[in-house]
Amino acid sequence: MSTQLERRQLWNSRIAAFRASGQKATEWCAAEQINRRQLYNWMRRLENEQPEERSGAWLTVKVDEKPVQTTSSLQIKIGSASIEVKSGYDPALLADVVRTLQTVC
């Protein structure tokens, strides 16, 4: 039996082959003997999965160089969300917020 990673890789290659074929899903699936619903389910699943679930995926980090301020703070961007962390923050709360944003962004 194949692992989850192997199934993802297989479906990624199938989806790429389908898109490159230029055929309609019904035609391509019939020729490849693949269930059309399965193709659409995997397309939706792989497009909606979180970056950390993708094999070998890295998150993009953007560093803005700004003049040093007198107060200590850090700005974190996750997707379209932005978090400003000031000195004295609650690490557990920040971790919870980041985890929540990763699931919705």
C-alpha cells in the first residue's frame, strides 16, 4: 500500500497530465481509466491544502527594512493578516493566533 505522500505525488502528476492534455475531464478520465469525481476531489484537496502539508514547500518570508524604533516590536504577516508583537507578549497566545491564521489564510 502506498503512503499518503506517494498518493499525493501520484495525484499531482495525474492532475498535471490532465491539465497539459487540453482534454475535457470526461474524455481524459475515460482514456486513463480514472474516476472523474476522484480527479475533481483530488484537485480540490491539493489546491486547498496548507503549505506545510505540501511536500518540500517553503513559506515565503518578506523582511522589510525599517528604521529602528525606540519601542521593541515585531510585525508578522501570514497570508493577508498582519500581527504586531510587542515586548512582554504572551508566547502561548501568539502561538495560538499563528496556528489559527495558518488554517484560514
